[in-house]
Amino acid sequence: MIKEQIQELSRKIFDDVVANRRHLHSHPELSFHELQTSAFVAAKLDELGLEYQKMADTGLVALIKGDKPSNNVIALRADMDALPITEVNDVPYKSQNVGVMHACGHDAHTSSLLGTARILTELKSEFGGTVKLIFQPAEEKLPGGASIMIKEGVLENPKPQAVLGQHVMPLIEAGKVGFRSGKYMASTDELYVTVRGKGGHGAQPQQNVDPVIITAHILTALQQVVSRFADPKSPSVLSFGKVIANGATNVIPNEVYLEGTFRTMDEKWREEAHKRMKKMAEGIAESMGGSCEFNIMHGYPFLINEEKLTAATRSHAEDYLGKENVVDLDIWMAAEDFAYYSQAADACFYRLGTRNESRGITSSVHTPTFDIEESAFGISTGLMAYLAVKQLGN
């Protein structure tokens, strides 16, 4: 059976997958600058005899065609970029690029998909249909590599019936995977706000228009956008993590600068919320004698897992791993540019467990201590290969 063949090949290539991951982890590159990473992937595809096309500058797309007759197509996606974080892990494969780190597992995604490509290449005679391999840059930075690759035609010629994505999850034990059907991850927008007044001496507030006080009112009032205007059944998050009022104990500044994020899972409400936030902030500032410049950088849409595809993919995962190793996921208010694929085609984005409490591998993504339990590679490559073959109708 093809399942047993995939499992055997997964065991056979395990050490190579780990080695590839460690190489990528040691040489991380930031979004839109994945030159060495792209070259490394290209070299591995060359070794497999796979032709590839470059997209979005550093992205790569390759096809694996099964020998049996079928016109079905499925796409598998892995992202390649790292984050501007300084790694503090004391491991042999620690980042060699100061201030840059694979703190979100994209090294694991890329090495896993390379392993999957190796398995599927060796088993071409056992299945029909085409597997499209997407090695995508710049998931971590707007406008997102996914949006660029889609504009450049990654979902065309041939057009996939479905797109699958796999992402590490440090909350799930290694050896398990997680699924959620329907809405899963939030849209994300970046907020850049400047509140202007008239600065001066702190002892003479009557002569000033205090932008700090105006900002305090705006920050408090904007929370009503979520608490009083959003449907309680539809999750929304509004957070400001950066506030700069560059005055002093006795100096009121001329302006205050803010940065924040807005996230939700409803596109209609998202647009309404944008208008409400902007109107509210500008109105408060004007009523208090100041002004407000409220800029919104439109980010990724929300991510939705198509229900029939996700149900089928989960069933195949249970067949491959056993039901006890497939768990339910809750909604996640973080964002992912895989959402662009999910808005353009049937898609399923699932989670690969990478946690090992006994070894202290528990840190969250986007932290300087993030690492993964490498035994997870024992299932990451084979599972994706099996899911692809099954979704192709084999």
C-alpha cells in the first residue's frame, strides 16, 4: 500500500530532512531577501530532477507529475523567511546571522516540503495527478509573499483544486497534528496614528493643546469599536503596542505617535471598523483642539479552511497517524498570509505539533528561545505526501 511506502521513505530520509532544517536554521534570511535560502531549495530540486519556476523574486514553484492518468492538481505550500530576532538558544545549529532567526518554524516548513518532494518523486509510478510545490518568500511582512505569487499566477497553469499548508505549533506535542474547519485565523491591519496639538511648558497647560491627553481619550474610546460595535459572536482585537510622547516631566510635546493592530474574522465588519476608528479618533482630536492623522495599512485577510476539504484531509491524517494523534484547534487571532490562498481557492491549513516539555521545547513562536522537537519530522514529510496523494484521488 502507498501509505506504508510513504512511511518507509519518511523514515529513510529523516536524517536528511533534519540536516536541511539545521542548515536553514543556521542561515536565516529576512522577508524578500531569501537569496541563499532560495538557492538552497533550487539546488535540492535540481538533485531531484525537478524543473522549477521563479516567482516573487525569491519564490520557487515546481511540479511533480504522477505516472498514472489524472488531471487532478493539488498545491503544497511552505514559507521560507525568518524574523528580525536575535536567537539565544545554545544549539549547534544556532543562527549565524546576527539579529535574524527562524523563530516561526519556516525552516521546518521548507525542509519538510523538500522531504515531501523527495518522497513523491520516488513514488511517481504509484499515483496520478500533479503536485504543485510552492516555496514562498515573505510570509512575515506585508503585503505577504502569497499575495505576490498569486498575482504572478502561482494558482494557474495548472490550476490546483486545493492548496494545503502545514505550520508548526509549539502548543501541540510532537507526533500530533491539529485541524480546524471554517474560519481559523484573523485578518490583520497595521495602524499608524499621529495626534497633533500644541506643545509647551507643563506648568502652563492653558497655553497648550495637549496631545498626550487627547491620545489618552482616543485610546480609551477606540476600545468601544470592539466592545460596543462589533458582533460579540465575531472575534475582534484592537491593540496598541507603541505610544511615543517625546516630551519630558515638564514639557508637553507637539505630537504623539501610536502604532497598533486590528484583527477580525469578518471582512464586512473589518471595513466598517476601519471607518469607525478613523472617524472616532479624528473627531475626538478635533473636539479637543487638536488633529489626528489615522493611517491603516491593509494587511492579510482572514484564513478559512474549506469544510469539505478539511474534513477529508483530517480523515486522511487520522488514517496515516491514528485518530489519537489528530486534535482539534481553536480559532487563532494571529494572522498568516496563507489566508490569500484560502480566499482564492479551496484550502486547508493545519498544524504540526513540535512541543517536548521533557526537553524544555515549549517556547512560543516569535520568541528568541523558540525551537522545535525534531522528531516531528518523522511525520511532517510523510503526512503531507500522503495527504497530497489521497486528495488527488489515489
